[in-house]
Amino acid sequence: MPHSNVFAIFRAVGAVVLLAAATAVCAQTEMLAPTYTKPGVNLKQYKQFVIKPLNLEDTRLIPPPWVEKPDPKVWNLSKQNQQFLRDTFASAVREGVASEGKFTVVKEPTPGTLQIDVHLISLTPWAARDEKGVQTLGSGTMTFEAHVRDAKTAELLAVYQGTQQVGKDYQENTPANKMTDLKEHFTTWGKNISKRLAAAQAQ
């Protein structure tokens, strides 16, 4: 997909889980507490994950406060943009889980599998795609909600929600940097899924 299409999601902006299997999630290093956890769950029974496709059903692009009178026509995710986000999420989270070497990502909801469902609620980029030479701290923010379920029974085990920074370094506003930030962000989620489940099982 051309970068011009991929990063149309960052257009018309002014100058801009667990996912955790049992305990918490972090974007870079900041931890999020669960808003719900089912008591008495034996986490040692879980050996793998099912990662559901990223839910973009009603995801919105929200302009940062300094954008005056944003054009509502440009604050939409095209089908191409949505597919890019879903593909990046699926591959990067799987890569992150695998990199820890403790758990695997599978397709079938068999016993001993945790299911991760992530709903991306909103995206707020820090700079428009055509703003050349602009330096930003990361690419923007994303707000999400993650449900952790037993993949076989669909029983809800935990819910996490929050807003996280995408990217952690000052950088030039380019499509390549934004693409890297998103991939690294989702890869970190995958690593944290694995780390947090391993830590919970060690207790």
C-alpha cells in the first residue's frame, strides 16, 4: 500500500493490552490497571493466545485541541487505512508474543487459550502528513479498550482501557516514522502480553 494512502489517517491535523493477559499493559513503560478482573482465575492453565482482528467498527480520528474548525470530511478512516491498521496490529502483536519465547499465538479457541479483543476507540495524530520539517514527540495517541477472555468458553476475565502515546522519541513528521511508531507500539503490546502472563503464572 502506498504511504500516501496508509497515512491518510494522519491528514488535516494541526502540529501533532495487556493488552495484558492477567495483570496490566503498558504502551512503552507506563502500566495500566484493569477496570475489571474476574476473581479466582487460574492463569497457569493458559499456554497460548488467540488475537482477534483489531476492532475498528467506530474508530474516530480526533483532532488535537489546537486544530481550529477541523473539516469533518477528513476525520474518517478509509477502508485502506483500516486494513493497514488491522494488518499491522495482527503481525506486530504476534511478533511481540513470539519474541519472548514463552507463549504462542494460535487460530483455534482450544482449552488453555486466552483470547484478546482490542477495540480502537480513537486516534489523535500530532501532525498532518504534508507538514514537512515538523518535529513531534512520537506520532500521536490512541485510546483503546481490551477484553481478555477464555478463548474456549468466551468467559470475560479482564478489561483494560486507556489512552497511550504512540512513539516515544522526537522525530521528523514523515510517513516512515509514523509507520515505525505504530509497528513498534503493537509489537510492545505483544511482548507485554507474554511478559505479564508469565509473571502472573510465576506467582
